[in-house]
Amino acid sequence: MSAPENEPAPPDPLMAIPPGPIEAGPEDSGERLDRFLARRLPAFSRSRLKQLIEAGHVGAGGATLSDPSRRVKPGQVFTLELPSAVAAKPEGQAMDLAIVYEDEDVIVVDKPAGLVVHPAPGNPDQTLVNALIAHCGASLSGIGGERRPGIVHRLDKDTSGLIVAAKNDAAHRALSADFAARRIDRRYLALVWGTPLPRDGKIEGAIGRHPVDRKRMAVVKRGGKPALTRYRVMEPLGPGASLVECRLATGRTHQIRVHLAAIGHPLLGDPVYGRVTAERRSRLGPVGAQALKGLGRQALHAASLGFSQPRTGQRLSFESPLPEDLVRVINALKMNAI
């Protein structure tokens, strides 16, 4: 049951301040205050500590400090008073969620297609973040001082499957670091046009904004971010499509959609990267083409997710079966293959 949003956030042991004062030693002489505290308090990011200093929550010798660039002197003793997390700017909105796992640090949700992850222009509410704020309530101890879930990776609105969110700042930092270091396991299932060759391979290509259509992403020669997708054809579904497994080594915007389109095998149902030609449609057969017409989204599902629990280090792994809409398309395509 969700706690009221105005209920004070409980203290979080993962973010607890060490007992007693924080004393600077000879090795700290001349270091910036925010850098010094970030080194001594690894549960906090330097940017968060900078905010706390500027807001007057750090003191020394009975005086309140407000300059993050202040130079530390040996023997100085600092105190940090952590304010309660404030209510999140997005409002909590009760929604049905398929919660796969939840503990005091993280929550894993099996997101349905059609649900936007984060409020944005055009989708100001009724998002996964709104739902998590309502569900988690006071157990959200604050991301950057605000009581909201920490989204460390996203799924497109019309992509279904597993997504993890952090419930406190330290868990957010740990998961973000694991994503950056490629310690998160992510496996996707996709229905693509045709059958990629070779059937087991990798797609490398920097991804950035399309040079002409700025609303799209593309494989670019300059200005993009490196991206790597490993794929494996699991099952050809007749002459027109295949079921493909994709594993992400990086996490760029629309990465799987862009990479598969770049090798000539875009996702079925993708209105941005998968142009439907008459020749492509005919290869699906009439039953397959009708099933695809009724799909209404790109055929991509986040099927498995693995990561280390931020507090204990225990490895957690989760699986999500293909949703019914994709199963219907697969069965229709198989009929054409007979």
C-alpha cells in the first residue's frame, strides 16, 4: 500500500552520515570542500554535495558554509545536516503496475507497451514515474534531494518489458555506474523484416541525431556516441520476418531500432525506422500482414534484465515472457511459413 506523499521520508541506512564529525587531515589540505566531502561520503555525488553546501547544510566550527570551492585546511571539522527529501515535482498517480521485484533500494517493473517512462512535453502525466511515486510513497528517500524514482535506463513508449528504477540516491549512483561500465545484462526480443545474415553477429556504429530529420536517430560518421548491439536470429518466421535476440553493450537512444534498420532489417511495426513496402508486406502473407496491421507498435520487448543489488552486491536476474500481441503476430507469421 502506498504511503501518503506528504509523509516524511524514513532515514536510509545506505545514505546515512557516518557518526561524529568529518575531520580533514594533512592529505586534504587545499582540496575543494565539495571534492573533500565527496571522497569522505561516497554515498553522495559531488553535485548533490555542492547543492547541500550552497543550501547551507554544511558547517564548520559553528559557522554555516555556503561556498563549495572553499579550500579545506588540516584539522578542520565539518558537519553535514541532511534535509528531508521534498515531494517530487511529478505528482503520484495510482496505476496498475506489473511489479516483478521490489526491495528497499530498487524496483523492477514489467512495462506494458504504450506506457511512457518519464514525463515530457506531450506526456506530462500518467507515466511510469508518476505511477512509481504513488506506489513507493515514502520509501523513496530522495534522488538529488527529491522524493522520486531514479530512472537509470529507459524503454520507448511502445517497447514492452523489464525496467529497473532506484529508490534512493546511493542505489541510483550504483546502478548508473554499472550501466556505464556495462555490468548490466539486457536481452531484447525483436521481430524484424527478413532474416539478418550472418545469423549471429554484431552491429557497430556511432548513433547521433539524423543530419536532416532531427527527430530521428541514425548511424553517423561524426558527432555520435559509440554503440554496439549483438544479435542472434532465433527463428525465421517464413520468408518475410524473423525473431531476433538482441543484447546491448551500450545504451543509446533507439539503439536497437537504429542498428537493425542500418543493416536492412528494421523492426516490424516501427513507424520511424521501418518503412513498409508492398514487396515486404507481400512476403508476410495475408494472415501475417493482417496481424502486423493490428499490432500498432514496434515489435520489441525487453525480455531479461540482470544487475547487482546496490546494497548487497547479490546478482539479480529477471525474465519477462513475450506479450500476447507479439505472440499473435509470431503465430500468424508461422502460418505463412507452412
